[in-house]
Amino acid sequence: MSCLAIIPARGGSKGVPGKNKLPIGGVPLIQRAIRACLDSGVVDQIFVSTDDAEIAELAFDMGVKVRNLRPKELSDDHADIIPVIQHALAEAEQETGRNFERLLFTDPTTPFRTADTIRRAVHQFETGSYGSIISVCPLERKPNNIFTKRKDGTLDRLLKGEGYEFIRRQDMRNLCRLANAVYVTSVENFLENLSLVSGPIGYVEVSNIEAITIDEELDYFLAEQVSLRYGG
């Protein structure tokens, strides 16, 4: 079944300016995402959604042509990702003349996402009865230690009850959190639900390193150090 990979890559960013063009291990984030999709062997078409000519050029260097830049109304800090995906899907189908059946979404800001993870996610979706597949990683912190701040200056536990009282890390083996490495769903499910996540939700597990997401300067520093120590 035909699979379209959408990679969103705005030129601007408040947390880390120009982050999608920044290198990790000598390779710009946008090119790392494209390379993972290409190497996976399960993607039929890659569509880079960007408003930035430099990002478009970096994509072109990887063999991915950006014919039209993303509209301004989909490019500011407040733009929701769903209209961006809708626009990218429509553009990709118009450019190729194809109706894609599978939708794969991966963000450049997860620099250590691998081709194998993409491959596993698509395979999981194709061979199971899932509405979507998401990547997850181990939970680093006990959920019973999450609090909400009240207006009176006090704290209240977000999750209450015996079911959330995890004392030892061993008790958290079945807990996980969303990792932004990859999402897979059908185009039909996406258009019907306007979401990348539709039930039943399947998953592929990734390490905490692969789940690193660059949102702030500290994240970028961490990713650089991981790349220097472990490669990739």
C-alpha cells in the first residue's frame, strides 16, 4: 500500500532559532529525517512542508523537491499541525497524481529516530488491526509525582488513587510516554478524525535517546553530546 511521509519543517522557532537547519553529528535535522525515511525502504513519497527556502534547498540536496513553500497562515508559532498535514497531503496528491493510503509523520526535531523504527512502525500498522501506530519510550519519572499549581500557591497531585502510587522504578515497566519519533495511520483515518492518533492504538518502542526531542537550547546541547559520545 502506498505510503506518504510528511516532514514538517518551519524555518522559524522561538525555542531554538532555525533549529530544523541545525546540524547534529554534522547533518542538519531536516536531512536526518529525510535520510531515515529513505533508508527505511517503506516510504513511497516524501513531502517536506516548509516555509523556508534554505530548508527546501537542504531537502533538494537529498533528492526531495519542495515545489511550493508552505503558506504564511500555516507557518507562524500558533499554527496547528493538523491543517499543515491536510495541506501537505493535498499538495502531495496533486503533485504526484496519486491517492496515498498510508500516512507517516516524523518531526525533524527527533534527530535520533532511525530508519528501523520507521520500518517497524509501518510493518506493525500493516500487519495488525490498528487505527494508528505511535512511538513510545520508557517513562522517566513516577506519574504520582506530577502536580498542578493552584492559584492559592499550593500543589495538588494530578493523578490520585492507589493505581498511581508507584514506589519502585521496577513497578513502572508497563508505563510509557509518547515519543515523537514516528506516527503511522491511514489517510482515511486521518481525514475522518483529523488526528494522527486513532484507536486502537498500537506502538513501537524506542529508547530514551531516540526519543530526544529538540524544543529548547538545552535539548540541542544534549543531542550534540549524545551524538559525540554514541555517534549517529
